[in-house]
Amino acid sequence: MKIKLQIALVGTLIMTSHYGFAVDWVSLQGLEGVKKESAVKIWGFLEPEYARTDGTELKAGPYAGQEAAFNQIRPNQNTNSSFNVFRARLGVRGQYDYNKINYFFLSEFGNNGITRKDGPQLTDASVTLNYIKNMHIRFGQFKSPQGNEAQKAIHIFDWNRFSNATDRLLLERFTDGNNGLRPDGNGGTKDVANGLNGPIGAFRDIGVQFFNTFTNDSKREFTYAVMFGNGNGISRSDNNNNKDVYVLLSTEQVYGGRGPRRQGFKTYVWYLDGKRTFDYVNGSKSNQEFDRTRYGIGTTYRKNNIRFSAEYVKADGMIFNGVEGGAVAGTLANNPNIPIANLRTASLNYLVDNKSDGWQLDFGYKVMPKLELAARYDVLNNATDGLSTGGVDPSAGGDPERKFETFALGAQYFFTKKTRAIFNYEFRNAEAPNQASDSNANKILAGMDDRLTFQILHIF
């Protein structure tokens, strides 16, 4: 029924739109726009960075005195201070047959969640066909239409880290089970380090997308995008018979300029719905499927020296729930004799049926032609549906709801249009709002450090 509804929506939009190329994220990433017999562009970007926290250790729970995952530096999480070439991407994009065929290819060689497990990966590989009036059709692996922060091209992203809601609700981590419990072969359970079974999702999927943008006489643009995808991450096929459905609608008043920093005022809504399959659920071999639904609304504004954005995200169904006790995945509990249900080995885990929501406000101002100062405030309310539909972190106890708040200050210095330095300082706080202040959960979260990051980003 949902798929039939989305197809009807696509048909309505196609019949009422007028063809036109526009610099929105859907079109910017899927179309080339210049009509030539053929054109090829080799491109990429480099993103070396430095990051540090104070390295505060866990203050309570079965992993007390050991490293806190939230105070370790991505992606290896084995130090609180590190230099890293976080992203190093190389690709080719172009068009053929006078822009009737567009293609986009990009690979990742940096040290991050995409490459950490299996090395360099293909992040994008798509072909867009422009043979049907008022509708472009894109096939392959590419960024799915969803929230603006998730869909925005990373090499012109204004911050070094995503907001909490985008990071935990939209950036998928794929695991074999919802926690580290596994059958022991004797009717009981054992625990393992339930880590990633492949690259992080990187806001991408493999499938087909129908989209277009049209413009009226007042320079107002209207964009639609509908995608059907596997919902199983990048560089691999589907693992169930269901397909994810993505829908994005946006409208933007264009003030001027072109490219990813074009001036305009945009409002958008989006929705995605799919299912995820776990091989193991609470220690049982099951291959169970669980709903994963996300939707949101947002706005962006850029004119002259000012930029502003606001976004709200809602999640229902499968919710990422971090690692037991705040430890680094794979950490062994201090007491090896604790009950197996307390998961002696810290693991990534999911609540299979819960709810979360989050929002952010982001403001930037160019105080000089080459210097922008910025501030961002974001909040994530994670696992707001309580104990009834998702269980509880057994190493911390109590209600699973967590509230994350981050206030970030940033500065960007533009050496050229293609090279800039990005400095961020994040004031980070978290709490278990429905637990006592002296609970293990709140003692653990009280140890969350502020974080400093610095990047040099160069596009070639």
C-alpha cells in the first residue's frame, strides 16, 4: 500500500512539473547540467584532521576505570588525541550523448567508518538517464534523499562532526545482532563483540531514484525525489525481500549564484521507511525483521554573509543504542564472573522497537570575505518509548532514555574556493533523564568530555 501511494505521488508530480536543472542536492549530485557530446571530470578531496578530548575514563558500571567510547577519537577509538587522514576520496563524473546520460563514481581511501573494517570502498557508482520529459531516473549506489545534513555533500559541509540526531538516527551501523548475545550450542548463550559487519551506511543506498526540479517565473524551485533501495548499506546486495522507500519534497526561493553555496531560502520534508534483518536477537538465531522509519522537516537560508539552517528528525522502530556501559566495543568487564546477561564483552547494540527525536539550529556569519564564524546547538532524545518496546542497557540499568546536547562553536577560513581550514569546539553533555542523578547511567554520562577538532579540506 505504501509503495502504491509513493508511485501515485511520483506520477502526479511528473504531470505537473516543467523540466529544469536546479542546484539542489538531489540534482547537484545526480546531474551534470552541461550539454556536450561527452565530458569527463576527475575529481576528489582530501580531509586530514586532528581531534582530541580530555580522555576521561568511565566513572561507573562494569567497565569503570576503562576508556569511554564517547571520549575516544574516531574511527579506531584507541586514543583521546590523534592526527588522521579521515577522508581521501577520488572519483570521476561526467555525461554522454549531450547530457542524456550522466554518471558519478567515487571511492574512499581515508581512515573512517567506511573503510575501517574492509579497507578502501566504493561510495558512489550511479548512472542517471534523462530521456523522459520531466523525470530523471538514477540507478546505482548514491546518497538517498533524506535530511539536509545527511544529504549535503561532505566536502562542503560546514562542520567537522554531524549533529547527534544525524549521527545516531540516520548514519547506519550494520551488525549481525541487536546485541552481543549468541547461542552457545548447549541451550544457553555466550557473549561476543557485536561490531560492524561492513562499512557504515554513509547515508547511501543501492537502488533507483526518480526525481526532477522545476522553476516558476519568480525563481522559486520545486523538487521531488522518490527512491526504492535495498536498505542494506553500501557495496553489497540486499539481505531480505523488502525495499526501503524514500520520499523528499522541497521548495526554494533562489536569490542568486550557483553551485553548492548558492543563495536561497529552502524548506523541505522527507520520509523513509524500511525493514532491517538481524541474524541474532537477544541470543537466539532468528533472522527477524524490524521496522526502521525516519522522517523530518527542515529549512536552510543563505544570503550575502549569513547562513542559517534548522532541522527536526523523528525515528520509529529500530534505534541505535550505543555500547553497553559507554565502553569501547570489545572491552571486557572488570569482573569476569558477572552474569552472562550483563554482557561481559561490550558491544554495539540496538533497541529493536523504540522511538527517538532530535533537532538542531545552525548559524554562520562571514565576518570577513575569507572567514566565517558559526554556532550550532543540537539535541537528541534517544529511546523515548521507555522499557516496554526495546529493553534496557543491562550494564547501566533503568530506563533506556538518553538526552544528548551539544553546543558547538566553529570557524572556517577559506584560503581559496577549494581549500579551507575548519576549527570546531564542542561543549557536550548527556544524561539519563528518567533516572536518579547518582545512577550508574548518569555517573557514566557525566564523564563526557568536550571535543576539539581541526581539519584542512582541499578539493581537486
